[in-house]
Amino acid sequence: MTDFADRWGFTSPDKFWLRGEQPRQPVEFDESLDCWHVYGYPEVTEAISNGDAYSADSGRLFNFDEETAKYFDGDLAQMTGPEHANIRKQVSRVFNPKFMHNLESRVLKLGNDQVNKLAGRDRFDLLVDFVDDVAGVVFSELLGIPSEDRKIFHLVDVNMDQEAQMSVVDTGDEGYFEKLTKPLVPLVELLGTHIDERTKNPTEDLISALGQVRRLDGSLMTRQQIINFIIGILGAGHLATPLLIGNTALCLESHPDQAARVRADRNLVPTLIEESMRYLPSASASYRATEVDVELAGVEIPKDRLVRLWIGAANRDPRQFANPDAFDASRNPNPHLGFGRGPHYCVGGQMVRVETRIVFNILMDNFPNMRVDPDIAPVFYDSPDFTGVKSVSVVTS
């Protein structure tokens, strides 16, 4: 099992499960960060499913300045309770059967176009040269903005490319959230321009739909709330597909027997995707704030405390998964937590599944011998809360 971790350089002590290790306890207190780490599958499931006891609005534990606070008003990931359910229900209508049908044909065309651009090359970057463009165009069209504007989406990558950890401990340095939000100013300005245009001339796109969403008090979402909503779902809608495809490539490279199985039987592609989400989820951790005093795995956690839910560790819990450190492309059932669970289950999860399935079939059709380039090491994001590549070179023969 350590072969996988050693091969890709997973040496961080925080991500011990990547080395086939189990936690000492399913719940542990971290004095240095003043938070509770939750590793076990039933414990993580309880925390992400029980919104009454564990609030997704972990930001309320921090004393934001006014400039930073404005970035969280409207962010779906931070919403809780009836207002969250109300807005989520309205937005989910965008991802209707017609949209999903059109998505399949659009991704198929974009993927084949990218293949044609790569004709004759014996190596390319799977993400930079292929997947990023497909996912970027798809998300641009979902929003209803010009596809050339998709390059600015990468400003959101700062969320995954910094080593800082969320903590309520005051270190005296620039805050965790300030580091995340300051680089987003150009993206905020661009989205604001498109929102203003769609307010005047609505069409059939997500920005126009958000302009019609009504809060429980009957009011429309504000311009700033729509901007924050879009930035919040960029991770799920734009980055999730490249991350899943990159991580799946690493899994197949490390398990050639499973790669051969999938190439021989394409019906395994959907279960392959689910197993990748379990085995190497891009979102390693999520956060909650306790709403009341709680007890989890016999550990008492007071009200108004930060809880760090380790999705990656929960997905390797032997109490839930047989032989959890084995990568099995046909694993079924596979109730992994890679897309979350409960009221905050990833709203774009099915969109990511469709994109990834089609892209992998296109890659296998056109590059049957494709493998990760042994001479160029993948480049990983630095965030301790994510595990994913931002660049992975592949060879085609």
C-alpha cells in the first residue's frame, strides 16, 4: 500500500490513509489548530448529515473584517437550514434531464475536438492540454458567459494551492480567509459585469436563473450573493472534473491490472469513477461548526467549535468498506463520501460524473496505450484540504 504513497510523494502526516494507515481514534482533538479531527466513516457521515448539530457555516466562528465577510454572503457551501434548502431546490432545476442530455453531446463534441488538436503528439498534459479546456467551456456555457473568459476561473485555484490550514487559532499572520479572497477580485469584477448584462437580457443559463431565485422572504438574490454563489460552485462545476480525471489517471497508473480490466470492459467506467472518488477524493477534508454540545464516537465536543471532517480517511474505514486500501474498479456498492452527503451533497455531482465518463471513454478510444509519463512528475495542489493534481503529463504509446 505504501507503494502508491511513495510513488506520488504522499508524505504528509495528515493524510496517513494514503499510506494504508488507520487513525488511532475516529475522533481526536488537535490543540495546535483548536479543532476536532473526525476520521471515521459513521462519524463523518453523522456530522455532514446532521445540520441541526453541525453547521456548514463554519465561517461564523471567525471574526471577518467587512471586506472578507462579503465573500460569504450567498455561498451555497456556507448556507444552512431552510434558506439553504430553498435556494438549492431552485438552482437544482437547472440540472434537469434536458440539460444532462445536452451536456453529454456537448462534452462528446468538445472532447473529440481536443483529440483532433492533439493528433500526432506522443505526449501531452492531460489537464492543461485537454481536460481544462473541455471543463472550462462547459462551465462557461452553463453560466452563459463567453468561453474565452474561462481562463480567469483559475483564480479559484488559490483555494487549493496554499499550504495554510483553517484554524481559529490567531497566529498573528494574514488570515486564512483573507489569503483566499484577495486574489479573487478580478473574477468578482468579471462576474459582476456578466450578471449586469444577464439582468438586462436574461437567457437560458445559470446566471439568468440565479437572477430569478427568490429567498424565503420573497426578495431576489443580490448581485454580490450571485457572484459568491458562482465562485462557490466553481470548485464543483469547473475544477472537480479535471481533479477527478487527474486522480483517476494516477490510480490507473498505480494499478495496471485495474486499468486493463477497464480497457477490456468499458461498462466498468462508471464504477471506476466512483472508486476513484473513494480511493483518492480531491476534497480530502470539509469543515463544520457545532451548533450544540455533541458527542461523537464517545468524544464530547462543545458548542461553537470547529470540526474538521476527513473525507479521505472516512473513505478508507474498514467498518464500511471491505479491503478499503485495495483499488477495485468494479467496487459495488460504493457509498463513498467524495461528493458529500446529506443537505450539502454536491449539487453538480451528476454533471461531474457525466463529463468524466465521456472524457475517459474518448481517451481510451483514441489513446488505448495512454499512461502517466514516467519522466515528468505530476504537480499537486498544496492545500492540506485537497488531494489533486494540477498538471499530469501522459504518453500515448
